[in-house]
Amino acid sequence: MNSSYAVPAVALVVVATVLVGAFGLRISRTTSDFYVASRTVGPRLNAAAISGEYLSAASFLGIAGLVLVQGPDMLWYPVGYTAGYLVLLLFVAAPLRRSGAYTLPDFAEARLASHAVRRLAGAFVVGVGWLYLLPQLQGAGLTLTVLTGAPDSLGGLIVAVVVVATVAAGGMRSITFVQAFQYWLKLTALLVPALFLVLAWQSDGAPRQAFEEPATFREQRAVRVDDTLDLKLDHPLTLTVNGTVDGRRYDAVKLQLPTGTHHIERGTRLTFAKGATVPVADRGTNGGMSTSLAASREERPLYATYGLILATFLGTMGLPHVVVRFYTSPHGVAARRTTVAVLGLIGAFYLLPPVYGALGRLYTPELTLTGDADAAVLLLPDRMIGGVGGDLLGALVAGGAFAAFLSTASGLTMAVAGVLTQDVLPSRGVRHFRLGTVLAMVVPLAASVLVGGLPVADAVGLAFAVSASSFCPLLVLGIWWTRLTPPGAAAGMLVGGGSAFVAVAATMAGFPGTGSLHALLAWPALWSVPLGFLTMVLVSLATPGRVPTGTAAILARFHLPEELRAEVKA
Amino acid sequence: MPQDPTERRVVVTGPPRRTRRASGYSRPRTEIDEQTTLGHTYVRSLMRTQLRAALTVFAVLVLLVGPLPLVFAATPDSHRLEWLVLGFCLYAPLVLLALWYVRRAERNERDFVRLVEDR
């Protein structure tokens, strides 16, 4: 891919981010500006900012890559990301804003009057935030590597530096402008190339094999395998091999591989005939975003799909960077309307990744073998249109991808730094907030350099599963149930979130190779969410004496419309 | 004024005056403000109506989305349908559900304010 346009595009996005942030800095004066933009952000600006923050690397590149590799089942991801906002709106949005707290730990303390629960919630926020920052940094590294061949960690480093600079300098007020700007940038960066790509597809005679399963090659295509991989075949496959397969060397030999798993050495050139089925590489040897837990999906697709649905539907409300945003609305009614606008904005955005996924299946099916499936969005313009036009569109997409990493990473850093400043560092105040920002970013950056090959989609899935089984019960029961007690909340978070965390960590460490136990651990939401709720309810019922004394007054504050509320406080 | 020995302080009784109502304050509002048991009952009733609204919309969401994986699994040849539904057809209903809920929730709140302010 030609990087002479892409690198300036990425640089432009980075510079524009810093400039818009600096503009926010000029009007960011008070501490309240810093943390919550003085709670005066109107629904439209706020909705664009929330959407800009929410559409991460996983949305921008990951979905198209996942769909390319694993087919339409993966479209549940964007559906879940969107529906999660609907569930958030139904149960949480307005009361959360009216609670008057700033972070999830603030909410826990206000609702339960317990410092221990606050600490625990803070620990979960930092954990989930770091888990979610990791894929952003790795995605940035991947993008820059695909575009320029730069070393893997460089992209992550750039994102980390820019984010720390903008967040530490301007706080929430400047971030709001940055993110609103980046939503529109991301939408443009996917929409404009998509229009051209669809036109190119039309003029190509509008082939429709993309929707067939499995994907097939439309024309004869040669693929160079850059990393050694295992190829799993459900049917015998005829192809021309130039290199080493299953330990035997072939020199431009046409052969038929029988059903089963085949080991392809790196540097091998495979030539597929027209109409041949696109084989699937066996599990993530490459650490890209699209190699998530593929094995367990094939074994128990229904279980995995429902696990995914539950995790994304209920996990959204507990993501730290999502929650913080609600405190910037002026009042509860605005918080609700903002959420509806967000649903519209992200719903519109998510119409686009499937288009890239489908076109990727048509025009770049070999990406599933080279392990660069996440780069499908970046490579398609070049592949389908080519020339200067293709390069320019590719540059636009690359700029949008960087906007995606920057905006989500800023939001997460903001949230994690807020918790670190308030609960870990010795004194509060803007200077310590800046220190917290650096801390919030250094840990995931170090992890991304050290861990390197962690499958990115797994990290995202883990963040959603942990959030769904810890924060979702805390928020829903905290807002709607009068008998919640501090011990109940703590136990529920520990048992639900903790077990989800252990389950996915065990899967990532490769603990149980296959079987139903593997599926159970890889997609924990289906059992860990009910477990979290159940523990929270049962322990609360067992400790009725510990119901905080001010519960009734606090619930009144959560639910009463603002016009009645001034008197309640007085 | 000379003191008249026969002048005494007398208690005049009569029907109680509705001072609170006259000053524009109504009873439910005060009950809520003073956090009496009755006031809490008002708040609980608001919570119940809001929760009912949320659960209704949530039930529709579950009915809309829940059976889809089963449908796709039961008809393995329906890949085109799966692409169409998951890729492009679910977002508009989600936004409509959100709009419906917001209208209901805001109406509930308006009704509640009218009730407690006695307008």
C-alpha cells in the first residue's frame, strides 16, 4: 500500500486533534470545567462526543475484519454495541445523571455510603479501563505497520503521547470538542470511501458471492503466507503450492489437500483457482483484532452468540468512559435525549462496517490467511479502485482509524485518571489529575509493548464481560432496588466481575484447550452476569441491617425530576 | 389604653384554615420535601411507573432480538437474510424503541409533577 498519502493524513489527524484540544484549553478554566465541562454540554455536542468516544478501533477496523474472517455472525458485535446504549438509556441514563456523582466509584459511595465499595468499584474501573486501552494502542500499532512498515509499538506510542497531552492539558472540556470532531471525521472516513467502493462494485457487475458461506475466490489469486499458520479444511482443497506444506517442499506443484489441518511454513506461496473455497486459518497465531476465540465459536455457535449478546447489551453501561460522559449533561432529561441522539449516530455509523466486511469477502479474501484481516478496511480502496484515487481514499480511511484510536483512548484515559486522582493519589486537584493521566496511560502502554501478541478482540470481549457482570448489577440494583446493602454490592461485584475476569484470563492463557468447559470460560457473560445479580441480591437480603439510612432520600434524588428536586436538597 | 380588668385572652375556634394550600404549596409536594413516609410512597410510585416503562421497552427488545440467533441457526441457508437483518435492519428499530421510551418516561415525569404540585 502506498504510504505517501496515508502518513500525511495520519499526521493531519494528530495535529488537528491537538489544535482542537488547545481550543478547548482556552476556555477550560475551572476545576469543574476540567472534570465535567461544567455540566453544560448540550445534547447535540455531547451526543457527537459520546459517539466519537465510543467508536473505537474495534468498531472502525475490527468489525470488518471479524466479518471477513468469520462471517455474518460477527455482525452481532455492532448490534450489541448499539443495543447496549438502549439498555443504558432504559435503566441508567437519567438517574445516573441525577445522582450528581462523577465516576462509578462516586456513584457507589453516594448510593451505599461505604468507602470499601467505593474502593472496589474504583479498582474495577481502572482494570476495565486498562483492558480497553490495550486494544486501542495495539490497533494503532497495527495500522501504522500496515501503512508504513513501522515497528509495531510506534503507533501505540504516538497515540499515548497525543492522548496524555490533550487530556492532561485541557481535561473534559477540551476532550468534548476533540471527540465531537472525531465522530464526524470517522463517519466521513468510512462513508466517502464506502460510496466509491460500492460504485466500483456496481461497475464490476455487482457480484453477490459475498453473502454466500463459505467465501470463495472470485478469480485466480496467489497468496504469500507471511507467518507460519495452520490451515483447517472441512473439504478437500485443490491449490498450487510454491513452498513448504506439512513439512514437504513443493515447487509450483498442483495438489489436493485432504480434509484436516495442514501446516503451512512462512514464505509459502499458495495459488487458489477461481471459485475455490477460502480456507480459514486455525486460531490466532498473529495477534490481530479478528482472531477472537475462533475455536470455541465453531464448537458452540449458539452459546457463543448469546454470550456475546448478553455481554455487549449489558456491558456498555459499565464502561468507564461511557459513564463519565453522562455527568456532563445539564440534567436528567437532557441525559436521556442525549442517549437517543447517540443511538442514532452510532447506528448510522455501524451501517458502514458490514459494507466493508462484505466487499472484503469479495475482493480481499486472502487476508484471512495472511493474518491482516483487520487491515481490510485500510486496503480495500487500493485494491478495488487503485491509482491516486485509491491512495487518497486509503489515506482518508487511515486518518479515520487514527481518530478512532485517539478518541476512545482519550475517553478511557480521562476516566481512569479521574479514579486514580480521586482514590489513589494523595491529594485532589488539577495537578494531580495530570499525574494521574500519565499513570493511566503508562501501564497499558507498557503492557502492549511487553505482552504484544494478545488477541485484541479478546481484550475487548473481556472488558465487556467484566463490566456486564460487575457494574451492570451495581447500577441497575443501585438505581431500582431499595434493599441493596454495601456487603451485597461488594460481594456481587467480586463474584460476578471476578469470575468473568478469571474465566477469560484462563482462556487467554490457553488453559482448557477445547470442549464445553472451554466455551463456558471463553464466553462467560451467560453465567457470570446472572451470578453477579444473584450474589448481590442474596447477600443484600441476608444483611438487611446494613441498608444505608439515607437510601430513601437518595433514591428520591435519582428519580425525581429536577424541578421538584431543589426543595429535596434544601 | 387603660387596662380593663374584665378583658381576658380568649381562644377563638373555627374550621382550620388551609394556610399551606393558600401559599401555593400543596400537600404531596411537602410530604416529599419533608421525606415523610407518605412522601416516600409518592417517590416509590414514580419509580414503579418508570421501571414499568423501562421493562416494557426492554421486553420488546428481547422479543425482537432474542429469537434471531435461533432463527439463523434453524435455517442454515439464510445467510443473505442474516447479512440483511444484522447488518442493516436492526438499527432503526433500536432508535425507535429509544424514542418511544423517552416519550413515555418524560410523560410519566410530567404527570408526576402535575400530581404533586396539584395543578
